[in-house]
Amino acid sequence: MDRPLLSLRTTLVLLLALLAGVAVGGLTALAGEGAPRSLLAGLAAAGLAVPFFNRLIDAEDTGRRQRADVGAREGERNG
């Protein structure tokens, strides 16, 4: 097996979502809510964090790709 199971970007998005879910769940538990509510709050936060971090990381990557494409096109015109 030459390729990794998950790409670096996917791993980063899932790790950030996991950290967000744990933080929200922990803060909810510290606020005095019960374990079931804390767990549900953490899972909800993790579920909402996945598309957020996915778009956030994709936006940075897309911006770089577009600038590289523009630079390549300008080089083709000049050369």
C-alpha cells in the first residue's frame, strides 16, 4: 500500500473538528450540564466544524492555485 489512507488535508480537517468538539463538550460540562448534553453539544460542534474547516482550508488552497494559473498564463504570453 503506497498511498496513505487519508490525505493530509482530510486529516487536518478531521483533527480540527475533533478538537472543536472536545472543547465545546468540555466547556459544556464545566458549565454544569450533564454528560449526555455535553456529548451532544460536542458532537454538534464537531459536525458543524467539518464543513467550516473544509471551506477554510480549501479557500486558501484555491487562492494559491488561481494565482499560480494567472502567473503561468502571463508567462505563456511573454514567452
